[in-house]
Amino acid sequence: MNFELLYSDRIKQLSPSPIRELLKIAVKPGIISLAGGNPSPDTFPVKELKDCFLKVLEKDWKRILQYSPTEGNTDLIEIIKQYSRNQGINCETENILITSGSQQGMDLVCKVLLNPGDEVIVELPSYPGSIHTLKSYQAKLTGVPVDQEGIDIDILEDILKDRQKTGILPKFIYLIPTFQNPSGVTLTETRRNSIIKLAEKYGILIVEDDPYNALRYDGENIKPIKALDRNENVIYMSSFSKTFCPGVRVAWVVGPKDLIRKMVIGKQGADLHTSSLNQAIVAEYCRNNLMENHLKDILSYYKEKRDIMLESIERHFKNVATWTKPQGGFFVWMSLDKKENTDELFSKAVEKGVIYVPGSSFCVDGSNKNSMRLSFATVSNENIKKGIQLLSEIFSL
Ligand SMILES: Cc1ncc(COP(=O)(O)O)c(C=O)c1O
């Protein structure tokens, strides 16, 4: 068979994720990987998960081993509804859809909203998994820079003004406003207010991707943009991947009822429903109030690592780089003052025994070549220190 003749235009224009390629190097023995984006397996609540699994299986096996409604497990939807309301998000049952990871949430948003060639605004830098999804729906991507306070609102408004003149607005703005992957930056409250006003003024949708929200190590809580939404301008997505474990593939979307209906239809063609068994385990876990204590444990676990990484960077990169100081999440974004190219220096880093993700991998315009994403989540405290020191031997001298 000549498969080249059979492949769709959609798949032909996609290439493998550069990060997944890098992660193949990370498994080589001896390499310190500051490149991964995974949560630490040390935080997975294995025993409690096993107890919940046995409990739901004994109690409710007929239901949870069966096909189930596309919208999601009703107990879990109720838990998400309460959690969302506590975050200030106004929602009913019909506003919620349980998805197989937020990655599927993003896929369904694109499936429902995008025609080939539609414009979508993304942050510079942004999460490559979502860029991949957007590209697979043949979206035209426009990047808007992020600074220490989040997306640049002035540049964003200039673009919207310009598009208004042409009569064709972008379909939506994709944002990761809290402890952003990859920059670690959090969109300030002031900018959240500005962005919702922009969304209302231009009648544009915001897709708020918020999987790190619960992982705050210090600073004041900031409400999601969705909590400021008065006119159905925001679709909100979050996930159990970072707080519980990604292997269960359980996440959720909160959005306008009509749009959720359409996403349900889209999901019926994708996987019928998210694993009934896994949803029941997660619901059981949350129902028994296990999440609160678990969160306390994992916050102190990650906070220590975040602090060690920031101290190490301060020690080795002072005066030669700038970096973000995330109040939560997994990532620090470092930019080298001398504008060294982190793509080109990557092989040198591998030789030294340390890897990072080059900044350009996160940018739809290939910018930020002097930057890199560093993750502290899965690395031992000792190796964070060692990894940063090794990096400094490559870059800063
Ligand atoms: C910003 C962002 N969105 C979505 C995802 C995917 O999450 P999930 O495991 O829920 O599919 C990730 C995972 O790293 C992420 O960083």
C-alpha cells in the first residue's frame, strides 16, 4: 500500500511532538531530565486509589463496568459542580462535561468550533499539546507574548481591533492563565478583568486551560477567568492529572450549555464516554474528602523542589539570565541574556548529562530561542541542584 496517497491533509501537516522525542533521551541512564512535564509518581495516592477501586468495584460493579452516559458520572459531575461554585464559577449540571483528560477537552473544543483556516490566538509561549490539537484542526495560529504578568493585553487588543476591521474575528483565545505551562507565569487579577472585558467588547470566546490551579505553593488565590464570566465568553477546562494521577485520564470542562451539548455529540464519536471505572474511583476518592489532605502533602512536596530550583538558578545564573518565579505548578522559564540559542546548545547539554526543553518548542512563531523550560516536578532534590549546575557550565560562562 502507498499510504502517502491515503493520508489526510490534517495528518500530513503534523510532525511528532518535539518534547516526546526529547523525552526518549531522558530515559537514558544517568541523564538528569529537567525537561519532563509529568507530575511526580511519588505523589500518586496508590494505597487510597486501591481502596477506592476495591470499594466501588464491590459496591457498584454492575454500573461501573458498564457503558455509561457521555456527559459523565453523575456523582463526579456533582463534585465538580460544587468545586466550581467554590471557585466562584456559576454553573449547573448541564454546564459540565467529564472528558478523558483535558487533552480531549481541547480536542472537542476544536472539533466543535474550528473550520480549516480559522484563526486562534495562543500565548507565546504555550502548551505544545494544545498547539498540536489546534494544528490538527488546521487552525491558523497567532501568538501574543507573555510577560511576568501573563498575556500582553495591549498587543492582544491591537490584533482584535485589526481583525474587527476585516470583519473576521479569531474563533477563540487559548489561555493557560495560572502557573502556565511552560512559563510558570500567572495572569494577574487586573489583566483577568481586562481580558474578560475585551472578550465581551469583541464578542470573542476564551478557552481557559487550568490544570495547575490547585497547585499553589504561596501567594494569594486568584479566581479563574471563568469566575468573571457574565456573558458565556469562557470555556473552562481542568483535570485530575496533576493533583491525583494522569493515568486515570479524568478531567472536566465547564462551559455554556449549548456548547457542552455539541461537545457531548463530538465525544460520542470519539470514545462514547470517559472510563466509567476511573470516574467512579475519582468520585469515591473526592467523596471521602481524601483530596484535601492529599493536596496538602503534594503542595509541600512540590514547594520544596520549586524552592531548590529557584535557589540553584539564583546561585548559578545571577547576572546572566532572567527567570520566572512561579507561585505554583511545575515550571520555571529561563531566558539567557546573551541570547544563546537553546536549540543549538541542546546536544551539548545532553553530553553534560542534563536536558531541558528549548523555548522555541512552545512558540508558534519559533521565537524565544534564548529560553528554556525547566521542570522541578519529577527530579530529586539533589539532581535539581546538580542539573542546574551542569546547565550553568554550558551557558553562563
Ligand atoms: C496546560 C496543559 N493543558 C492540558 C494538559 C493535558 O492534561 P490531561 O492529562 O488532563 O490531558 C497538560 C498536561 O501537561 C497541560 O500542561
